[in-house]
Amino acid sequence: MPTYARNIGRGIRMLRQEHGLTQSQLAASLNTRRTYISTIERGVAIPSILTIERIAAIFDLDIAGVFLVLRRMQRISDRAQIKTL
């Protein structure tokens, strides 16, 4: 999967953990399966914009807030790649 997919997953995982939710709890809030949350967090699946909006609402963010988290994850990933060069 592309780097951006992994970063989306990492960002969602970070939000979920910061709010003390399990994958099962987040999945229940989204009316989906825990395994879907797992595939997103591992970067195997990329959530739709509608799913990202719903995740934002659960964490009391607007969609821009979620994308700021994802941008932060991209920067962290970029720094890690530079260090390994």
C-alpha cells in the first residue's frame, strides 16, 4: 500500500488511542466491523471521505482537524525516511 494509506491508518489509530477507544468501540460508533478498522489502521484499506467525516465527528473534530493529524503523520514518516537514507 502507498505511504499515504499507512499514514491515514496511523493517524486514525493515534486519534482512537488518544481518546481511549478500542477498535471495537470505534467500529461500533461507525456501525462497521472491527476488522475494517484494523485494515484501515494497517494501511490495507483507505477510508472514504464519508468515513473520515464520521470519524472526525466521533473525535469532535471537523474534517480539517483529521487532515491536520494525517499531515502530521506524513511529516513524521518523511523524517523517518530521511534518517534511514
